[in-house]
Amino acid sequence: MSCIEVNGHTRLAGFFASPAKHSLSPILHTTSFEELGINAVYLAFDIKPDQLTTAINSIRTLDMMGVNLSMPHKVNALPLMDELSKEATLIGAINTIVHKGGKLIGHNTDGFGFMESLRVNQIPIKNQTMTILGAGGAATAILVQAALDGFSDIHIFSRLGNRFDEMKEKILELSNIVDCKITLTDLFDSQTLKKAINRSHILVNSTSVGMINDDSLIDDSLLRQDLVVYDVIYNPRKTKLLKKADQKGCQTINGLDMLLYQGAKAFNLWTNQDMPIEKVKHIIEKA
């Protein structure tokens, strides 16, 4: 790996979020730039909500390649884009901005990251059934991409509230586009949850439960050996849910793969080159 010599031609990419300093994206992208000899660097910027418009305008002003977005900007950045990808339009949020010919194009690579991690782990996709816990941004991205890519049935369980209502609207919109049966149920409807997991090939936790508390939304009795259990959390690497699933002999995946492959898609959108996956995967696993 050669170290990039920063000069007058060095391009900038970045991460806009608040908080932002915890992000693994600077390691992911700057290492990839160096490995492929691309004269660019990637920096994290803590952008408050009232700074978002100015920050996004700076992408043009500074001739940046583009940026990644995280909370709380994924939805609020939508009206600031010149164009949106199909996935971004359906999901109703963006996590990647590409600066091309003076235009800002909004993409959402989260769903791609999830689906690519399934493919890499050799998990079947076509005509499969999935249960998703949660109805936030991650759940929406996963739902949209999974439905587009050929899942036959997707069961979503969420606490009642605004996100539940927003997901209900999203499902109505999707139902006109995809040939996938989608259900939405109260998370505390334990009987329906049990039936859905029994019928599912994959169980996904898209909530933050397990990240800041050693807890799980799923009882051990609902897990079985032929169920793939996926937790979008990557810190800790093994949540309580994944530990339980390991004990049951399930195939388990944490959120590190989703992070890696959504980043790889953004990298390709900016550079038209493939991220050196094996190199950066080794680095972020240690980070």
C-alpha cells in the first residue's frame, strides 16, 4: 500500500453526521484510496441539523467527490438533491451523495449493503421469507431492497407509534411496485411473531436493542438451527441476540458486513472502481 501524497490535486470525500467522530468510514475509504492509488482523502465532519444546507452546498463549492450521510440527516437532505436514485426515492432517505457535473445525486446504499452481505455469506434470496424487527431507517432500506431483489414474504414487527405508521404508508407504496407479500404487526403480538419466525429463513434485528444494553427482543425458544440471524449492530460484534443464536447453532451475521458493503457501493459510485474488500475488511474488523 502506498501512502497518498496530499497535493493541489487531492480530492475530498466526507461523512456528515452528528455525532460523527465514531465513524469507521474514514478508515474504510482512505485506506481504499491509498490501496488503489486514488489521490483523495476522506474526513468525518460533525454537522448539526441547522448546518446541513450550508454543508451540502460546500460539496459543490469545494468540488468534493461526494459524502456519506448518517443521522440525523438522511431524510432532511432529500430536498437538497438535484436527483435521486430509484432506491433512494423508494426508501425516502439517502446515505450517499455523488457530486457529478455540478449536480448532487442522492443514493441509498444501505439496502444494497445488507443484500450483498447475504450474497457473500451464500444465503439464498429468491423466494425466501424474512422477519424484520424494527421500522426505522435501516429496516426501511432492508425492506425495499429485499423486496426489489426477490424475497417473496417479509414480516415487519415494530412498536406502535410514528415509525409504525410511516412503515404502513411505505408498504402501501411498495405493494404497487413489487411482487412481495409484506406484513406489519405490533412487536408485542407474540403469537404472530412466533408464527412469522417459524416461517422465516432469516431473522433481522434492525433496532438498537443490544447496542447500548445487553438485551434481546427475541426469546431463545423462537430460534432454531436452520434460521439465519442477522443483527445490523456491529458494536458490540456479538449482541445478546447473536450469542443466543450461536448457542442454537444458527448462522449469524453482524452489522459489520452491511457497513462494509454499503461503503463499497458508495466508493464505486464516486470512483467507478471496486473497493479492495479483503484489505479494508481486515482493518475495520480490528478497529
